[in-house]
Amino acid sequence: MREKGIGPDTTVVFYGDKNNWWATYALWVFRLFGHDNVRVMDGGRVKWEAEGREMTQEVPSFPPADYPVPSRDDEKIRAFMAEVREHSAKGGPMVDVRSPGEYKGELLHMPDYPQEGALRGGHIPGAANVPWARAVNEDGTFKSAEELRAIYEGEAGLPSPSEASDEVIAYCRIGERSSHTWFVLTYLLGYDRVRNYDGSWTEWGNSVRAPIER
């Protein structure tokens, strides 16, 4: 952070490819370490390029900043396996953001990728399936709040933010795609308590006696 010229109060804007998939993951990690002044550039690099905006190959340089060693609080936005087991057992709202093939246990990884990472396929009992990229339009921008509510409340059955009495847990394979859904539920739909289970299917699918549905 110091080398990048970032101080504790610096506004950090993230963007990337794949509908800002990795940008939201980076934002989630920043939040883990207490850096809350963060943004995502809607549409990412693809939209920026499509609009003909200026591009450069120069690497910027910033004067070093002072960044004290931060304290980290996982509890607010990160879920661990034991907590997910308890959440699943009581029927708490949960979103599996992987592809339908992964959710059904037909694939152990994303489509068109090497099938690796877990011994067993399927999904965590009680989890609804909403593939992460459904939250974005063709140009990479996020869908409207009304469209997102229709997906997460109307289709997946999540309670509205005002009616939610329990936290929502999102997961994927290693927690990167689910960070995108965590961002959508937290920042665009206003859910107060959303946690990303970054152990995700790589941990769950490799764990002895972890309950699985297909």
C-alpha cells in the first residue's frame, strides 16, 4: 500500500475484465483489512475500451504513503466452514453463484476450465443457484436494482433487505466469483449482513462427511 501511494483514507477504485469479477474480489480483500473507502468502476475495462476512452501502457508512479499495519476483522464479511454448516442446518439463506453444471454436480470447475479442485460435486444443502454473471448487462455494467431484486428475491427466494432476519452467505469454488455476488447484495441491494465463504466448494467438496445435494 505504501509503495502504491495509498494511505488509510485514500479512495481506491478497482476495475478489471470478466465483468469486474477480480475487481470485486480485490475490493472484498481490502474490506477484510479495514479499508472501507473503495469503489468499483461500473462496466470495467471492457466498457471503458468500448467507449473509446484513453488507454496507456505507462506505469504510474506515486510518492510513498504512510500506511500503518491494519487490524483485520473477518467476522463481518467472511464465513468459515463451521459457520456455513450451522447456517445450512438451520435453513439460512445461501447463494451458490457457480454455473448450473457445478451446482448440479456435473462439473467440478467452471465450464471450459480443467476439472480440478474438489473430489465431489454438488452444492451445499439449501443453497439457491444464481450464477454470478447474471447480475450484469452485456456491456459489463451492473443491472438495475429492480432487475437484481427480481433475480435474488423473485427467483432465488431471498427475503428483501428490510425483511431479512438472518445473514446471507455466498460461495463459489474459491470465493472469487462469490465476492462479486457479495458486492451486489451488499452495495447494490442494501443487505446489511452478507458474508463470503471463500473456502467455498474447494473446501466443502473435499471435506469428509460434509453434506452435499445434487
